[in-house]
Amino acid sequence: MKASKATEFYFDKAADELSLPDWLRKLLMTSKREVTLQIVCEMDDGHVETFLGYRVQHDNSRGPMKGGLRYHPDVDVDAVRSLASLMTWKTAVVNIPYGGAKGGVCVDPTALSRKELERLTRSFVDGIHDIIGPDTDIPAPDMGTSHEVMAWIRNQWEKYHGFNPAVITGKPVEEYGAKGREEATGRGVGILAVKSLKRMGIKTKDCRTAIQGFGNVGSHAAKFLWEAEFPIVAVSDITGCYYNPNGLDIPAVLRHTLANGSLAGYDQAEFLPGDDLLTLDVDLIIPAALGGVIHEGNADKLKAKLIIEAANGPTLPAADDILASNGVIVLPDILANAGGVTVSYFEWVQNRQHYRWSLDRVRQELDRTLSDAFEQVWQESVSRQVNLRSAAFILAITRVMRATELGGLTS
């Protein structure tokens, strides 16, 4: 199933609960603008390569559009369209004043030198600078991009439009970035894991946890959860799964990945094939890698009681139904990984005010925002007798629909 079809499925399920007419469904699901552009980049040896880049702007009824910029070989317009839609619902469910957008370039960033990556980025900005801006569409980091890439984007955009660091978020702290932005998505996953367990009546020390993906999100989630006394028994990355039934020493794992660039070679755990992580005997699984990893073929084999979707779209619709029938609670991506966009919002606010918050304030505001959203989604789930994903979509769609109505577009 294509990514956009999976998003549409979840949207329609919530729209059925709200009894939305077809014309309104089409309005809310259709992107406002989709841009595909040719990116010409001179490589280090002098030859010229052409890449395809995308920016999809989904909805701006609640404020400027917001969404990451992804560099990955699998990027195409369908994937970006789906992610842009998810950003609309994500910003709405945590109730920050944004709409949704997403961008990407079909490229393997690891195959480029630093200078090639910079030239590619600046060429991409040349093609989209007139459709992004602090009051229009504010990009941010995503898979394959970094705070350094965000600094290049800001610098190139300002050559056309002048000084305004609020054009982009996820910047280095020295370049008007927010303290706590790098940890935000993973920290948010940890905050919501603690709250979910309290609702389920499970103590953190009894929650055997496995984290699929040990990049920025997975590693920060692991750090937070380890400090909260979760026994993390397995982590994985592209090199495989590393399992210790007695619990991994997460600080040691983090030191290893910092020194070696991956989990490869970590010898204080049993090595397993990467896919084995999802079917381990654990209580909590956190998919923090790519989408579509939980599907019809493996959903019935999962033993976890709780899944927190740190990645975008890790669970396909058929798998979602199987998990629900097995009594597995799934905290959906549009809430679970919203910590990143929430702190991006705080960064944008600071840039607009020309004032910097402390790390403690960023963390306190993140906890408050995610806690409020979690309680609202949980109550929506209970009152309507639907799962948490449908509850989150219902809450988000209702907010976007109301903003659209107040704008006079549906009268």
C-alpha cells in the first residue's frame, strides 16, 4: 500500500466517525500545492548530476505550513504527499498554530561529500525560496538532513529575502536554534511512554522495551527511558538487532555508537537479525526507523502490549486492525513523534521574539504540550470507544475543519 493511501485510510476512518460529507473530505485531504523541481548539482569531479526535489504544502487553515525536509533514495511525491498530510494532523493534535507541509530530495546523502551536499541544498533552496518563509512554510530537519543542512538553507534563503532566522527550524543553537531541539522527538516519545504506562497500570521497571532504529530519535528515546528505569532489552539499526534479556547498558551503547557511527560491533549483547526485534517477548515496542515495518505479515507475531510510533507511518492499516483485535494499544505517530515539531514551534516563537529560552523552559513547555494532547486524545478514545489513532485523527480533523469553517471557506 502506498504511503498516501495508508494516510487516507486512517483519515477516512475518523471522518466516518465524524460523518463528514465527501466534498469536505476531499477538501481536507487535497494538498494546496505540490512542487516537483529539477535540482542541478555540480559534483566534486566536475560532472553534473540532476536530482528530483519535492515540496508539498498540504493545509494552512490553522497557520503557516510546517514540515521536515528529507534526503533519502526512496523519496517520491507520494511519500512526501502522505507526510505533508500527516503534518497537518500532527500540528493540530498537539494544538500548535501550524498547518502541514513536507519536502524531500531523492538522493542518498551518504554517497555525497559535504561540499556536494551543500551545493545540492543551496540549489534546492534556489528552486523553492519563493514558496517558503516564516509566515508561509517553515521547513525543518528530517531523515538524512541535519542542523548543518538547516543552516545552509537559512543562509541561502536570506540571500534572497534578508535576515530572518524564523524561516527554518532545527538550526544549530549558535545559529538561532532552540536548545533541546535535537532531543525533542525522542524525549517526547519517552514522556508519552511514561504517561501511557500509567494509564495501563504498568510500572516502568516492569516494562521490557525494544527500540527499532537507533538514530537521533531512537537514541534520545532510549536515553530518556533508561533514566526513567525502563529495562531496554533490545535496540537495532541497519546493522542488526542487539539483545540482552537482562537489559542493555544504554550509556555504554550510546558511547559505542558515538565512537563507531552505528551499533555494529557492540559485543555486550546477543546479535540477531534486525527484523527479529519486533517479535521479541517485550511489553513495549518503539518503531523509530522507516514506515511500513509493522504489516499484515508480522502483526500477529508481536507480543508487546504497547506500541509507540516514533517513526512516521510504521504501522500499515491491515496490521492496525490485527493489533487492535489482539488488544495491543498503539500510540499513533501523529501524537507520539510530535515532540520535534512542538520544539520547532518553540524555536520559531523565539526567533520571532528575538529572545532565547532556557533548556529547562523548553523541556517544561514540551512536557505540558504533549501531556495536554495525550489527555485529550485518551479522553476522546474513551468517550467515542475508538482506538487512539482514530481518536487523534478525530481531534485533529475537528480542529482543522473548524479553522476552515471560520475562514469562511465552507459557508
